[in-house]
Amino acid sequence: MLYASGADLQSINPLLTVHPLARQVQRYVLLLTLARYDSVLVPRPYLARSWSWSPDRKALTLRLMRDVRWHDGVPTTARDVRWTLDAARDPVVGYPRVQDLADLASVVAPDDSTVVLGFAAPQTRFPDVLTDLAVLPAHLLDSVPRQALRRAAWNEQPVGNGPFRFVRHEPNRRWVFEANPDFPAALGGPPGVSRLVFAVVDEPVTKLAALVDGELDFAGIQPAHAAYVRRDPQLALIDYPLLFTYGLVFNTRRAPFDRVEVRRAISAALDRRELVEGYVYGYGTPATGPLPPELTVRPAGVRPAPRDFELLTVGSGEGTLEQMVQAQLGRAGFRVTIRQLELSAFLDRVYGPAHDYDAAILGIPGDLGLGYLGPLAALAGMTAPRDPAAAERMFADSVPVAFLYHARGVQGMNRRVRGVRMDLRGELVTVHDWRVTP
């Protein structure tokens, strides 16, 4: 089965990557997480078959499955969980969600199938990060200095414990996996697809043509092509919500965005509905906050005096979204200059130490625990509270980002594939159960 990816997966190591599809390959294909969300977004047992809280909610005891093995035959044990969490909370590693582990004070493995997590403060819910961070093999990685994990041999030849085994990686071409015949029956047994290939196809028209010709089984579709796919009897169109939001990030380190009234003015001047209808053909939801309306709704800001600024974005083409934002803000008295940059230059300007930008349009991968709001606030030059609800209130009040719209996934699928469900959890959430009919 061939699944199109718009870019290479960056890294298969969950401690190192923010690439949305790579994160799904890690937790649904190659590796296991301690827990996973069900279809109504309740955390359910996975590698951890059960858990319990201490009366003061400061200790979480996880009991692991006993018959899970790494693909090299070594058992998966509590030692692997302890190593993964200790590495993730070490700042030298650079785990993107390290702030989600700020309250984690200790990780103890009293035996091979038990892990006890100690927290500095009582926890109000099951930690979302435990549904996202896949467990890694300590016996293959604990000899690597943590500061050198980005250069670990495992990253190129990964050994997992999930439903699919790694076969090979051809840089900027494909990742190849095969079914794990030893995947435990308690977790569903071997997957229904014998071979799974993630092929890099970055040009939308090429991707669409390969899907229509039957060379691809799945391909992300531009909203403008959705009607064409719907008309093809061999194809199905899957439309589903994503935890992926587009936003206008303000650099609050420099004028005029050091003034909250200016940030509120820009946010109030944006017509999110027009952006959704005109740019993504309705395949999105106007954004008033960091989470889609299925999960939460927050009020918009108010309007003060306008100013001029430069808007950074990635690309070299028409920049339809940026032009729509420019036109909307122009009607409100703002003069916006669009500057399109190639990706590396954009990343250097926005994410580099100088943060050399006024405002920038970003696609922002989210998470149900809102852990991404901390790094996003820091990018804008602010500090978000660690508490998710408080962080959400800060974004509503201080407006470091004008959220534009919550994207929807639009996938074309060959109708020979069965058992597919895509939703807020991701495109690959049911990959274990996919089947191919003749």
C-alpha cells in the first residue's frame, strides 16, 4: 500500500521531530505509546494495560503488557519507558514537548512491568503527552550521549515494537515498512496490510495524477481538486478535522506588536469565514482560539489604531492566503507588505535567535493537551502559563497569535482499501486495521 507524503518524514525518532505525519508513523506504525485516545478522545490503555493514581494524584502507576518485544526480539520493559521519559525531560535532548513534562519529578521502574511516575503537583487528568510520546528501546539508545541523539544510528535503522517493522529509508523518496507477524494478539495481532510505503510526492498535480492512475492508495488533495476526486468512481474522498491550525504570529519583541491593542486590532479585522471559503473552499473552520470548535470556542478581540508591517511567509507563488489577509487588513487601515521566502530562510528569520520578523503566517500542529502553546508563545516573545486552561486564556487576552482557521484533512483514497477512519487523532489511527480488497 502506498501513502503519499508531501515531504520526507524529517526524523523517525519521537524525541526529535515535530513533523505531523512522522509523529503518526511513530505512534501508530513503528512504535507504541503508553496510552492512546479512542474515537471520543478518552485515553485508553495500550502498552500500559492499566494505571492507577495515588490518593493525592501525585503518583501514577502504570502496568505494562508483558509479551511485547522489540523487532530484534528483546522484550519491551519498564526500563524502556523510564529511559524514554528521562531523555524527554532532559533539556539537552530538545524534545519539542519538554514543557509537558515539567511537573514530572521522578520515573521509577520497580520491576519489568511496572512504572511509577511521581509529579511535583497533583495532576487533574491523564497526561496527554503519554498518548503522543512513543516509547523507545533503551538497549539500543542508552549508550548514546543525550546531546548526540540526533546522530544516533537508530534514527537511520530504527528498531520498533509496533505493528509494522522498518525495512528501509530512501532519503526524500520513501519509507518502507512491513507487517510485524509477532505483534501481540492482545493489541490486535498482525496488521491487515503486509507492506506500507510512505512515498514522497511534493507536487500536488503529480500526486493527484498518481492517485487517479492507481499508483497511490492515499494522497492529500488540495481543496480545489476535491470535486474532481469525488467524480472518480475508483476513488473516495475523506474529509476530517485536524489538530492543525493556521495562525498569524506576531513578534511582540518589536513595535507595533509590543502593544496588545494593535494585535487585537489585527485579529478583529480578519474575516476568518472569508478565508475558509475563499482559500480552502470550505475545508476548514474559522478559528477563534487554539483548538477547533469541536473542543472549545473563545471570543474574538477588539479594534484599535492601525500600523504598517511586513508579513513573512513560505513560498514563491501567488500566496492566495497571504493576499486575502493583506486585503482584509487593508480594508481596516493596515498596510501589509508580503515577503515570501524559501523554507530555510523563513525558518532562520522566524525561529532563529534574532527572531527577525514582524509577523508570520504559520501552520501549527496542535495537541489535545495544548502543550504546543508554550513554544508558540515563546516564538512570539511571550511566556505562556504551564496550565493549559491558563495558557488558553493568555492567548485570548494577549493575542500573541491571530488564529486564522483550523484546517481539515482532505485525502483521496483508492476504494480498494477498507477499514479506514481519519479524525482528530490523525490519518493513520486505524492503520493496523486497513485491508486491501482485490
